Amino acid sequence: MSAPLFLVEALPTGDALTLDGPEGHHAATVQRLRVGEELLLADGRGGTAAAVVTAVGKGSLEATVTSRGYADAPVPRIVTVQGIAKGDRGELAVQAMTEVGVDEIVPWAASRSVAQWRGERGVRAREKWVATAREAAKQARRPWLPVVAGAPDESTATVVRRIAGAATAFVLHEEAEERLTTAELPSAGEIVLVVGPEGGIAPAELSAFREAGGRPVRLGPAVLRTSTAGVAALAVLATRLGRW
């Protein structure tokens, strides 16, 4: 099994390091790393460092850096606009999309979204998405931490602007004739992928996305849940773009 990854604000500048706080607790207490075992550190912005544990304390550990690395950000960049879903389906989508390789996730308050992120509830819901993405990035050993859009949720008008500014944009829709598996892809810039909520994308929203340059596409004959559609589409894109 590959070495576990822990996210830090900044990588150590010297060879010796102390991992404490929540990540230190996770390493020493939850995963029970021992002297001589290897671990990875990442700053979530491409920088990495491999290290070997030299001492373990209560909720912290000491380690020595053995190598350093840097991974360039993937190009083109993939942004998923995820319709807000009820229950834990949104978090399931965020978790799986992060593991597959999404670069940014935009929570979208679609007209057919059953759950509504308003006020403090919206702030807490977005924080759950951020935490879910962070843990999934660690599980997947990702050097780049995906961004979760800053607003608690984004309006359709904001999504339209993202589509208009993208190199290309795809809108997953069950009635589309074009398939994502054969659609032309850009070599640079940003690919925006729009995933509707449980009730699907409303006709007015689809029309607005089309006018902004969004291309309706489908994956196959099956209609997927909102928590799996984005993951499946990302797998297609990751394969076609050579990420996998």
C-alpha cells in the first residue's frame, strides 16, 4: 500500500519536521504510524514531500524529509457545476469526483434543487463539501486539492458566466444527441461540466446554457443519479485527456 498523504498549509523548508494538529493526530493516533514508516505531505497546490517517521508522540510525530516534488496543475482544467442535491448525495458526488480528479466544484442552486442552501445552513453545507473534498484528496493521494466555489451556492446566472468564459462546456442531459465520448475537447483552458439536481435541468436553464455556449451531451442510454453522473463524465474526460 502506498504511503498515506497528509495536507499541510506549507511544506517544511528543512529536513526535519513536526506533524501536529489534526493531521498529526490522524497520523499518530488514528493511522498509528510508527518509527521507520513512510508518509507523504502535500500543500494542496502541487508541492509534495516524502518523509520517514523518526519519533511518535501523543497526537504528533517527528519525521525526516527524504525527497521533494512538484506536480503541475492538470491542463485543461475541469470544473464541475454540481446541482445541489438532498441528503448526502451532494457529498457523495463531491467525494467521488475528487477521487476521480475534478479541479473545481461549483455548488449550483438549480430551480429543481430540492435542498436549499440559505443563510447559516448554506455556509455549513458548503463547509461539508470542502471537508469532504479534502478527505477524498488525501485518500486519492492528490497533490492538488480541488477548489469548492466560494459562495455557499451559485445562481444560474453565475453558471452562465462560467460557461461563457470556458474553453468548452458540456451540459449532461438525457435527451442530448451528442455523446461525451466523441465530443471535441480543447487542449487548454477550462472545461465546464454541468450536472443537474435530482429533478434534472429545467428547460429555461438548458436554454440559457445553450445560449452561453454550453453543449448538451449524454453518456449512454441510462439515466444516472446526480451523485453518479458527474463521476461517470469525469472518468470519460480523464481517459480522453490522458490523465488516466
